[in-house]
Amino acid sequence: MHIVDSPDKVQDVASKMLGNNLITKQSGPDGFPCNAVYMVEKLGIRSEFYLSLTLDRAAGCPTFIYSAAGGMNIEDVAEKTPELVFKLPVREKTVDHGEMVKAAERLGVATEVDQVSNMFQRILDTFYASDCDMVEINPLVMTTDDRIIAADSKITIDSNAFFRQKDLFAQEDTSANDPRETIANKWDLNYIHIGGKIGCLVNGAGLAMSTMDIIKLYGGEPANFLDVGGSAVGEALKQAMMLVHDDPEVEAIFVNIFGGILDTHILSQSILEAGKEIKFTKPIVLRMKGLNSDKSELLFKGREEELNMYYITDFDTAAQKVVSLV
């Protein structure tokens, strides 16, 4: 954050920030590229508070957390001076006036009950209307002209509410994200880039972890974690294969599928169709067990060299094969 006290300095500060990496405690040592600069009004601040609304599992409802010690890490306040942190469970969609009187007193602004109540209510309305996991204001400030204002805030939205909050999710800035992870999110694929030579396409997080472990056991290095879930066929499957195949670090691909919900025969057909469009140039080891895996095997039997795909049902043998290919 830069505080600029004259308009002439705005352009100078912005030009120094744009195009450079912004390094913070949250970004890690490499930081993230600064593509935009957000300019806000300089406030005359008399005092700072902390206020948030989040889900409390113990209370089983949304809960306000507030403190007169704002402008700093609330975890540190809770550890060192827990008596300064207050909680208010909310089981209605309107705030209780009596509780707002208490909150104003605890925040040290006893004469500003109406402003405090208005701020709490607006946060509560936002929380429900936007399917939030959390609304955090730090600091909430009392200005020198007696206004209570949210000087800085952070809001997180429940990803399961995407179908209701498409307009909000469309505003997300994904420029600093790994483009592969952005594509994966679009198709409901769970993808994490790791950087090895063996691309992994698996259904189920547990099997995905086991697949990476067994690749390491036999001397290989997994390139990614990719869980396609129980319904990755058609276009979603094609996108998953492209994510793995188009990674320049990947030299071979391991498709490891347990067919419970997922029909391995339909998946195999989708892989073959994707191959016609993507034109695979990297060897692929297919290990499928479960629903219609016998039919799947027939699609590849005798065509391994032609397709550059190796259908192996045994987990260990399949893992050793893909490691040998790199």
C-alpha cells in the first residue's frame, strides 16, 4: 500500500507498480504480477476495529466476530488478548438491537449504535445474498468526521454456489493463476501442476495420490495431480487429456481409472475420440478396472503399437510400464 498526498505522485507510483511483481506474505517469495492499481480515498482515521461474519461449525450458524483491536492480525489479538474478541451467533436474517448496543459499547463507540447496527446488517445481507463463506472488514474505521467506514475488506464465496453467483465469479481476476488450473476449473477438473515427466489422469483423489506414490516408488516423477471425478467423458475428458498431453514437461501419460460410477468403456471411447482430434504424440498407459473394463480392453487389444497406448489391468505392472517409457 502506498499513501500519496498529491495527485502529481499518483502516476509515478502507479507506473512503478504496474508490470512488476508484488511480493507479500501471502504471495510467497516470487510474488504475483501487478496488472492493475486500485486507488482509494485517503481517510482521516480516529480509531480502527475488526469485524467479520463467517460460518461457525460449533454454533451451527453464521457468527459475527468483532474487536476494538482492528487493523492487525485477528489471530494475534485472539492469542494475546482474547478478552478483546467477541462473538455473536446469528440465527435470524436481522441483527438484534440489544446486541448492537453491546457491540457499540465494546467497540468504544457507544453513541454510534445506529451506524454500528447498519454496518452489521449490511454485512449480514451481503453474506446471504452472495452465498459468502466469509465477509471480513479489517480495519473498520471511525473517521475524524464521525463516519464508520469499511476501509479494507475481504470476501470469499462458496464455490458450490457458482450456479447462483455466475456474475460474481465472472469478475474473478485469474491472470495470476496457472492457466492450466483455470482451464481445469472451467471443466470441474481438480488439477495441480507438479512438474515431473509422467502425466497422470485419475478418477478419485485417493487413487490419484496412490498413483503418484507408486510412480515415485518405481523411480518416476509425476507431472501433476488430476482428478477427473466420476463423470469425465466427452468434452471434459478431451480437455483433461489436453491438459496433460500439452504439458511440455510430460513424456508419457498414465490413465488410471476405477470404474464405479464411471463406465470405463465409455471413457475408453472418449479417449480414442480425443486422440483423433488431439493427435497424441506421447505414449499412454491405460489401467482400468471395474465397470465394463473387459469391453474397454477389447478396444485396444492388438492395437497398442498403432495407437501408442498400452492397456494393462495390473496397477504395479502399469506403473512400471509408464516409468520405463520415460
